[in-house]
Amino acid sequence: MSHPTRRIPRPAPRPWSNWAGTERSLPALAIAPRSEAQIVRAVQRARETGRTLKPIGASHSFTAIGATDGIRLDPDGLSGLVAADVPRGRVTLLGGTRLWQLPAILEPLGLALPNMGDIDRQTIAGATQTGTHGTGLGLGGLATAVVGARIVTGTGEVLDLGETPAGGPPAGGPPAGGPASGGPVSGGSPADAADAAGLLPAVALGLGALGVIVSLTLQCVPRFRLHAEEAPAPLEAVLDGFAERSRAADHFEFFWFPHTVSARTKTNTRLPLDAPGAPLAPAARFLDEELANNLAFGVCAALGSALPAATPAVNRLIAGTSSRRAYTDESHRVFVTRRRVRFREMEYGVPLEAVPEAIRELRTMIERRGHRVSFPIEVRAAAADELLLSTAHGRETGYIAVHRFHRDRDRSYFRDAEAILAAHDGRPHWGKMHTRTAAELAAAHPGFESFAAARDRLDPERVFANPYLRRVLGA
């Protein structure tokens, strides 16, 4: 562990904005800790000065979950592998590790994440704290892979939650004489250890409200390949068979461009690593991802923003040129795509069986209200889990994401879509745009009160609070 006397690097405070440009703030102080001890000192300084503190990683959330006018903590100096327990398939990573760094870390160990979303710019802490997920009805979101965490609480206490992997303690290690795992680093009775272990379902998906993530221990799987099949299909047929196809496939999702009658489906089948590969040729990947999905689509989205009346015709052109393709590659190369066209996004998790009717209602609303929507609606699925604030807590979940080009200023589409999704017992993604309040969210999340109790335990003075957390969690 670094010596406590080392000065914490302090980047010059500068205005902060998120990737989509939807949120901004001006921190009073910016720091870049390079050790656990420096995080502790930063939290203590926040308490002493009456300021709040927020770690801000990739800033890929569409909400103000990371905004602060207090102390901004940059986690980039705390990145990489801490320890690995290869026989059990577990790794401990520093919280600032980016998802795109994981293949280089995990592949030499013969491991991979069980599932991923289609964007890998986030930090592992930010992705798990906001409930980032992929698709696959047999798999949960990224936070469900968390089997241990080491955090600095709002009181400056360092806690180990869950198990410590073989190969040594988590990041920084406990002080001499402190416990290796299971409870508070300073002191700690058996009752303390049991209390700390029970906090993991809250901390694993904690919204940044419970502590600064020093490190996370993840349950991984052996490296594997995915066989991807992408194809157009009539929207009504896809809706009618959505639950069945989601159950039959390892990973199933579809995209629907409003103002059209067809969808583009993607079905991924998991294969062993020694299965024959058939990756996309570099030229084909460049043509599809860079020219079609980014350059050409960006031009179409910009055209739709400038001339909304042209959007239906443009969408029908895009849908009409959708073709079939199949390829097989290592998992992360199939899960992840490059997204260079900036957009804004709202996503809700609804009961799986509610997806078809919700999409049909969205379609009717779009036409009735005269919205011109250039971005597709994305639909995925995930397994039920027991994380306290998970959008999939206690139920198989269908995820419906609506998007707008970042230059489109009309927010009424999101407002109208949210009314439909919320009415289907929807729960908003914590990292995506929404307007729900603590009272509404408490009714939607069975684990809300238990999470509030964990917050009172770990951050009683609300060092990690900001306006977004006050709106969604209460004071």
C-alpha cells in the first residue's frame, strides 16, 4: 500500500459533461488517487470540508449520476488486475479498469466475462454500479458476476465484502493484523463480518451511493466463442415469438426502426473456444461497423434531425437494405460494437411477457403523436436476480431502450415513451435518462428499503450524494 503521506494528484478542476452531452457540472476540486489510502484521505477531506465526493469514470451514463460540485475523483490511476483464482474462475480488478481492457487481462488466464453489453468504454465499477447488462435470458447483468468488493465507505472505513480470492487480499491489502476478508478492515467482530457480507447485494449495484469501489472480484467463465446470426424479420412475427426465441437462444435481441414494419434480429450461440472460427474479415467489419453503422447512419441521423419529415422514408430505406450475415468469433468481439454516433437513451426493464404489448403501444404512440424517430428501439432480455436495486430483481426481464440523436432537442418522445414503459411495471435503467422519483421507485423495487438501510449504514452523512441520488433515493 502506498504511504499515506504521499500527496494525492490533483488535476485542475474543469467542467464535466457526460458522453451524450445531457449533463454537466463544475467540481470544486479534482483528484486522481493512485492508492486506497489516498481514496480514504479524499473521503475524509470531503467530510471535514462538508463537500460531497463522486468518482467519475468513463462518463458514459446518460444521467447525472456522477455529477458533482464537490470533489471529483478520477479512478484512472486505479486500474488493472489485482489477483486471480483461475481454478475457481475469479479475478479481482481495480475499480477504474475499463471494460475494453478486460480481454487482454482475462485471455492469458483462459477466462472471459459471462456476458457483455455492446459498449465497452465504461469502467468496471461504473458498469456494475449502474446496472449495465447485455442480453440472454439465462444470464444476469454485469453486477451479478460480482462475488466480492472492497470499498471505502462514506465514513472513511475500508470494507471487504464477500470472498477474498486466492492469491492475496484485494487492492491495497488490509493493514497489518487486519482481516483478509469478510468484514471491516479496522477491527471487526464476527457480527461485523456477517453484517459486511450481507451488504454485497446492495453494494454490487450501488449507484455510487454506498462507497468508492476500490476493487471488485468477478466470477468469470472459460473463454468461449459466439456464433452470431443477424437477419431481418417482420416486426409482428418477432413480437409474437419474442419470449420463445429469448428462451431458445443463448443471446437474442432485436432492433426496430420506427416507421417501418420489419426488425433486425441478432441471435448469438455460445460455442467452446476450440470450435472453428469464422470471424468477419477486416474489410467486411470496417464496411459494416465504420461505414454503415457509424458514418452512413450518422449522416442519416443528422438529416433526420435537420429535416424530420424525411425520417420515415430514411428509416424504410435502412430497413429495406438490411441483409443477413453470420460469423463466429471470440465472445467479446461479437458482443461489442463501436458506437461513434452520439445519442441519448432511455431504457426500462419490464416483465418479459410485457414486451410485445409495450412495443406495439410505442409504435402506436409514435405515429399518433407525430414523432419522427431516426434511432432504432433496442429490445433485449435478462435473467431474474436478487441484487437489491437491479431492474431485473425477482423477475425475468425484457429491456426496451429508446434513443434519439444527440442533436434532437425534443424531449417529448422520451416523456411519452416513459409513460408507456412505466405503466407496464417498468423499472428505469439507472444509467439512462428517466424522470422517476424515490417514492415511485420505492414502489417499483422490492429491495428499496433494504438498500436505504445499507445507505444509512455506509454513508450516513451522504458524502456520496448529489441531486440525482437525492431524486431517486431520497435525502
